[in-house]
Amino acid sequence: MLLLGTLLGLTLVAVTFNTIRLQILTRRDEIEVIKLIGATDAYIRRPFYYLGTLLGASGGLVALAVVSLGFALMNADLVRLGSFYGIEPSLRYLPAGDAFAFLIFAGLLGWLGTFLSVSRHLLSTEPS
């Protein structure tokens, strides 16, 4: 289970990395002009960090929704199966605090993907 979580986390970082890379390539001319005017690297990076964090948190929210939907669909069948054995099993949802921590962690993974992408591609975008 830890291996699966690690692979999914790395996938989130990779997807965010590529999305931000495409944004940087799309805005390459704009970034060069802003650098010529005298903008700092932090000023240029900030919108990309916001986007990456939002992408990561959105991915985490979709993952929580899919898991919740899966639990809801499986609980009905699980209760029916448990009735054959005289038990009442059910899958429990994540507590609110854990779900919030998961969203924060997904946002941090999105930020990490953005950091890696911006660090790699923004340094190569120098004014001509």
C-alpha cells in the first residue's frame, strides 16, 4: 500500500511538472519581457506556485471524491454479503482531519512539482 501511495504521489509531481512546463513554454515571450523590465525571479515564479498548489489540491480532492464514491458503492454490497454470515461490516470514511491533511499533502506535492519545473525551465529563459 505504501508503494502504491508513493507511485501515485510521484505521478502527481510528474503531472504538475509537465503542466507547469507547458505554461512556462506558452508564456516564454512574456517572461522574457518581464525580466527585461526588471522583475525578480520570485515575482515570476509566484503565479506558477499558486497554480501548481491548486492543481495538487484539486487532484487530491478528486481522489477523495473517487474513494468516497467507491466506499458508498461497496458498502451496500458489503452489508448484503455480511448478512449471510450474521455480521454488519462497513467501510469507514476518512475522518475530516485526515481528509484535510491529505488535501494539504496533495497541495504540497503539486507545489514540489512546480518548484522542480520552474527551477529547471525558468533558468533557461533568459532575455535575448
